[in-house]
Amino acid sequence: MNTRTNINTLKCLVPFTIAEALEMKAAHPDAFPIAGGTDVMVWMNDGKMPGRTYISLHRLAGEWRHVTGTSDGGISIGALANYTDVRMNPLVIERWPLLVESARVTGALQIQNRGTLVGNVANGSPAADTVPVLMVYDAVLVLANTKGERRVPLSDFYTGYRQTIMDGSELITAIELPHAALQPNQYFRKVGTREAQAISKVVCAGGSTPGGKQFRLAWGSVAPTTIRSFKTEETLANGADAEEAWEVLKTEISPISDIRSTAEYRLRVCRRILEEFIGHQSVS
């Protein structure tokens, strides 16, 4: 039986300006924005479209497809910048190498050429490969509507499984990263069924400032949302060893058993990753 969605039942709005896009979102708060469209194609093929109205942002590439440095040493990634734009950008390669690595292992090249980092964030999947990296880099999301903009730390963005603090009138226009403070002590680990084109069973990003005064750790596929393990970070900064840090991390994660893995396996992997991360910091 063919379960594909009948596209004749869908409505797609196409703004030509940013102002039009925000006006359309305000008028249609339940509409889903389309950037690269990689998630939409999966929904359509499975017959599981989450709504009937969509806003295609592709005509705004001139304004929103950018990866540019900022005056304070940070970087701004526009809503339509795709994975390839990010991983090939010289500034990102130099200062935010984990972003290059996580973008490189997200899907196939076709996905990297279409999918956007903002879409990866907005989708709300706890298995998103780039989100832990963005969290340890202290990413801030720029949310806009017809009334103006607000900036929200990515670590505060998710409220539950595929749920966020955004209201129906807002669009994510950019991701902002501050000056890269973690060099050179940076770490990324993705565990999946195979080397590439696999959804993460566990994904982790981390780093520390010189001298180990501050640690950062973020995890995917171990809770309803991607998380920063703030308590574990504090424990490590206070000189805890791997065993002590693991006792704290166990209280911050809540992996489940699903089609990709078991909760028990994910817990074992998280412990090994934590040990590897701590060893990496000690020799950096």
C-alpha cells in the first residue's frame, strides 16, 4: 500500500523577503518552515506530514545563506547555510573544528548540500549530530518575528522531545557562536551502526579551557533532548576523576531502549566516552 503524502493536500507559501516570511509565520503559526527540506521529504515519503501548511524559505538565500565572522571574534551562521557551507568555511575550520567534524558525519553528501544547521536545531531530534557541538561552543539562537528579535542560548532552547521555547510566530534566523575559547582541548565522538550515514546511538562533544578551569560536555541520544551535562562539567572542574564524574553523569542522562540500541548499551558507551574525554583533556 502506498503511504506517500498526496501533495495536492498541502499548502506551500513562498516569501520573497524576510519581512514577508515573518508576516506569513505570524499569520500561520502552525506552518512549518522549509529550508533544505531533507526532513520534509522523509515525512512525505512515509505519509507522516506534521501539518498541511509550509513556508519555503529558499528565496531568502541571499540574506540567510551565510557563514560570516563577527567583530568580536565569533561567527554567525545564517538560517539557510547548509552543512557543506559550514564544513568548508576557512574560519570554521580554523576556530570551530568540531563543527566541521560533526557536519562531515551528518548524512550523505547530498544531505550535506541541502540540509541546514538551523534545520538540524529546529527539528528537535535528540540524535542531531551538530547540536551537542553547538552547545559546547555556547551557541545562541536568533529568533525573530514581526515584533523584533530575541537571542536564546541553545542550552535553554529545548523543553522536551521535539519541543522548544519558540512560539508560533517565530523563525530562527541565525546561529551565533562566540569567540572559540576551547582550543585546543576539543573532543567529538559519534557512535552509530556504521561509519557514515547512520543515526547516532550516542553522540558527545566536549572541551575545556586551558588549564582545565572550565569543562563543557554535551550529549545526544541519551535523553529526550540534547543536553549539556552542567553538573558533570562542574565536577570535572573541581578535580574529579573518571569514576566520580561518572556517578554525576548518570544522574543527568536518561537513555532509553529503541530500535537502534538499548539503554544498557548506551550507558556503557557514555561511560567509555567520558573516560576517553577525560584522558584526552589530560594529554592535550
